[in-house]
Amino acid sequence: MTYDEGLDAAIQKLHDEGRYRTFIDIERERGNFPHAVWTRPDGGQQPVTVWCGNDYLGMGQHPDVLAAMHEALDAVGAGSGGTRNISGTTVYHKRLEAELADLHQKEAALLFTSAYIANDATLSTLPKLFPGLIIYSDALNHASMIEGVRRNGGAKRIFRHNDVAHLRELLEADDPKAPKVIAFESIYSMDGDFGPIEEICDLADEFNALTYIDEVHAVGMYGPRGAGVAERDRLMHRLDIINGTLAKAYGVMGGYIAASAKMCDAIRSYAPGFIFTTSLTPSVAAGATASVRHLKTDQSLRDAQQAQARILKARLKGLGLPLIDHGSHIVPVHVGNPVHCKMMSDALLTDHGIYVQPINFPTVPRGTERLRFTPSPVHGPDEMDKLVHALDALWSHCALNRAEIPA
């Protein structure tokens, strides 16, 4: 077999399984989110409404964010100039880290180019800091956490999703003197369910373990100042390392950890993913700072988004669609077949001007393929009516099951 034949076989396998991913050419319209323009394969253009974006609150279009980015761009130019250790640390990066430390009520924060890198770099570095470390990881943790745990070369234990009893069994079976960290999420983005934060913190106290929580889908969205589910539940002080993103509710890009000053200093000093990566551009850091600062005081956007999610869920349940509802802002509709999932996504786009990407394996297990909707405060009643009516018609056309799936 030639190398080209090997590539052809690998790509064909995805086509055969109905899970080949295509990128849609979308151009967002400034000040008009969630509306965008889709460039079709034939070169024509069609207006669409984006229903699968992670810019949950529309902050990527907020005047404060745009103004901060323009100001930084005009003041210092485009690039950061290098890694944080060489020339890539600026006043904009330091301001953002201070803003994030304050958000999570921690001594310090450490900025990365993405939350994926923050997870991977931090979790893979912890065993260098604590020899003999055992990491206990939830079975449904994000790929970035899995990769960090896999690469660290240390011991790992996988506990069943949100199963605190199983976690206890694993902790009890290990050397009580071994250093330990429990890694989990506050909101699991594919089903929209919540992690048992308080129960895990109780176990961590009992077994002298560190806690590492991924709040990527919760920062900006929950809590009085948008610090996440841990803030909402008054548990931030019990978490040792908090991972978050600037690319979802905050509408820009980048990731971070918030922790003690010593922890951030150690990760900064030992993590290759931090040391050898060019830092975020100053304009991005400035925009993220403005977004974090704004959402610390603007509860109205969070309330409006939650209301939109509740309305959409109620309407889809009224149609008898198999909705997964755990009470979060994420709205997954279970299709259960990759071909049907892609077919519905394509039909929504071409026939109805609704953009939602199919979620297939390996993002979710086979047989649980879904369409995942992310309503925002700026999705109006007309957009929601159009979506609900289109889903109702397509579900009937595809002869899909309308029975409710188990929660």
C-alpha cells in the first residue's frame, strides 16, 4: 500500500461510517449575531442562523470587547512577539491573569492559548511536581483532560461517570500516602449534566487529594459573577485548580488555570505546553479582559440565556423529540445514527438556513449521535419558531423515534 492509498483508506472509512466531518464556510456579521452568511459549494451565498456556536452570550460582538481589542491593536500592533518567557508577556496578559484570579478568588491565574492546552499541559505536568501522583479521572472527561492524563506517565484511575461510590472504591484501594488528584468537570458538554462537585470535594478532603475541575462550559454562565458552577454552589474555595476558557461565554479565545500562586508558578516553570508556546496576541488578551470584567456585573445576559434554553427545551419536549435535559444551558437532541444526524444537519442548513453541526463518534459514543443546540440571548422568537418547525418536519421525514430517551 502506498502512503496515498493509506490516506484514502483512512478517509474512506469515515465516509463509510457516515461520520466524515465537513467545514462550512460561515462569515459572521458584526453586530448581527447569530446571523451569518454561508458560502455554498456552488459559490452562492445564503443567510443562515447559527445554532451551534459556543459564544453562548454573544460577547464576541459586544462593544466593550471590540473596543478593547481595537485599542490594544492600535497601541502595540498585532503579534505578542514570542513565548511568555522570551518576549510574549505584556501588560495585557498580566491584567487578564489578575482579572481571572479575582474571578475565581484564587491567588493567581496562568494564561494559555486554549483551554485544551491548559488541561493537557497542567495534567501532564503534575506528576513532575508530585512524584508518585495518582490521577483519578471521570470517564467522560474532555479529550484534553484524557490526553493530559495519558501523557503524564504516572498512575491513573478512571471512575465511572459521576459515580462517587466508584471513586471512593478506587481511592480506598490505593496507598493512603500517595499524592492524589481528582480531575472532573462541572458541566459535561455533550449531555449537559453537572458533576457532583461537593461530594468529590468531600472525598478529596477525606483522602488528602487535590481537586482539578474543568469549568469550560460554565465560566461566564453560572454564579453571581460568572465564575462557574463552583461559584454558584459556593464551593470555589474547596477546589485547588480551576480550568476555564475565554473562547465560549467570553467570546474570544484562550484558556487558563486559576490556583495558588505556588501552583501557577510551578506549572509555569515546568509545563512544556506553556513554556514553548507563543502567547496570545495582546488584542485578544485585552478583549478577553474586557469580557470577563463585563460579565462579572452583568447577570442579565446569563438570565436571558438560561430562559432561552428553557423555552427551547420545553418546545422540543412538546414535539416529543428525544431531548437530553439535565438542567443546564446545553440542548442536545438525540438522533442515534451518524447518517441520519448528518442528513438532518445538511437539510437544516440547505433548506431552512439553520446551521447546526452533527455530533458523532468519537466526540460521543457510537449510537448516541446528536444535534447539539446552543441558544443565546440574541436568538429571537422568530429564529426559534423557524428551528422548532424545521426540526418537527425533518424528524417526521426521517421517520425518527420521538420517544423520550432516558435521562
